[in-house]
Amino acid sequence: MLRKALVLVLAVAGIVSFVSCGNTANHYVYATVPAVSQLVVFREDPFSGVLTQLSESPYSVGSGAQSVVIHPSGKYLYVANPGQGENDVSLFDINKDGTVSEVTPRTAVGTLPFILAMDPGGKYLYVANVLSNNISVFSIASSSGALTPVTGSPFAINLSAKNMQIAPSGNFLYISAPSAPTGVIAAFSVNAGALTLIGATATADNEPSGLAVDPKGAYLYAANAAADSISIYSIATTGTLTPVSGSPLADNFKNPVALTIDPTGGFLFVANQGSNNISTYTITSGTGFPVPVTDSPFGAEAQPSFLVLDPNAKYLYVGNQTGSSGIQAFGNSSGSLNSIATYGVGNTPTSIAVSQ
């Protein structure tokens, strides 16, 4: 059952976080590899984007380690472990040299915790449990990173989440999920971590996958994997979603499954799993509508399944399902990508987080 569930959510499990830092600071790249229950750690060269695996890496983590996020302070790292008999979240202290040390005991959650998300202030951790159809929410102790369930957690959502995103304000949470007769994006208001359903918006696809919210919290983007399109929604002050004019946008490539937006809000990057490439778009100011970058798309390794920019948006890292089963590094210049190298991790990675 675990293997089947892994396949179902693999393409969208790459829930990512990053910590802002200067242009010349060393960043560290953390990747989960569920097949061997490992966390692989690399140092990123800030001048070239080249990755060097730490000698202490890989680390053994919880069974089926699936998703990883980093606290905004850069001190703590969390991994969701949906392995059989596990169903918990690991906490790690991050050392100055990028190495990590696990703090036990692990925190129990619902069944098959595949997706992690954290509010920008680092006050709350959200865990989407895809088999128990609920979300566990924890407050985070600033002094230790320890997790404490908020009142009412876990919150029933009656959906099996494919992806989860927090608005930059921390006031809204969005979940993409399959549903009948079509997929939905469910919107929740957030009050001290507690979730209240605002509403559910039908999508242009019965399998909505990746989600991304622009840095100003004005627009939400959804990858429609089966329909080969991207939906664009404006976000009201109440958190409700309204399709913008011209949405959905035909992606012109097969199976778009993951999205990310650069920190300026100027560019959208899309992993097209069925076409083995990355398409990039300029985001039109005032409308949020994406316009293809002139030399897009850019060839990727087989079946790119998730992607993340480093904090300076100079480099893009893409996880792929087959081929080299690794992480492909690209240089990024205003949405134009050049391939740097691909780094094997032995088995299929499912999530990356980048920190200083």
C-alpha cells in the first residue's frame, strides 16, 4: 500500500522551504529519498550552483521519509515519515556546517503524512495526512523547534491532499485534491494554526497537482496534470479564489505536476513530467497571467517531479523520478535556464529544502 501511495503523490510531494541570505553565503540542499529512508545533504557553491555531498550524508531518517521543510531561522529541519508503522514527523537541529542531528522522540501524526508546509513566520507546521484525510497542525517552540498540537488538531478535510501551500500572510492554506466529478482546491482560513474551511473551487482537471502562491499573496497557480494546463486564480482579502481572465492557460506540454515562483514574483517555473522539460513564464504585473519566456522550454532529466529555487533564485534544482534518479541543477537568468549537472542520490528523491 505504501509503494502505491508513494507513486500517487510522488510528483507533488516536493513541498519546499528556504531561508533568505546574502549572495555569497553557502546554502545547503536537503533531499528526502523514501525508498531507503534517507536524507541526503549537499553544500551549494553560491558562485556556480555546483553541489557537493557532505561526508556525513546520507542520514538515516524515519521510514519512507517523504517531505522536508526548514524553519525560517535556519535552525530546525522537519521530515515527514509515512512508512509502515511510522506515521510521524522527525525534528533535526541544523548545525552551522549544514550537518543535522535528530531530536527524539518523533512526533506522531495521522496516516501517511506525505506533505509538510510551514507558515512564513515559522510559528506553525502543517502536515497533510493523505490516507486519513486530515491535517495535523503543530505550534513550533522558537527555542527548540519542538512541536505541540494546536487545539482541534488534526483537522478533518475529507480530501486526500495532492499539494498544500500557505499564503505569504500565513492567514490562508490551500490544498489541491482529486474529487468527483472534478478536482478541487480547498481554501482554509488560519487562526493561530486552527483551520476553518472557506470553500472549495472546482478545477479544470480531475487531478490538480502542484500549487504556488506569488510572494504578494495576490495569485494562486495550479498545475492541471491530466489537462496539460495551468489555472490562475486571484486571491481575495477573504482568501477566496476567482479565475483570472484567460485561465486556464494551455501549458503545451504533457503532465505539468509542480510549480514554483521566484522571490520577486516575476517568473513561474513548471515541471512537465510527461514532456521531460521545464517551461518558464514571465508573470504579467497587475493580471498575474503567465507569458512564456522566449527560449522556453528547457530539457530536463526523465520525469521531472518537483522543483525549487535557491534563496537568491540564481539556481533551480529539479528532482526526477527515473533516469539518473537524482537532482538536476540549472542556472537561472530571468527565467532562462542552463543545465549545470545532475547528482544521483541512488533512488528517487521526493522533496528538497534549501537553507543557508
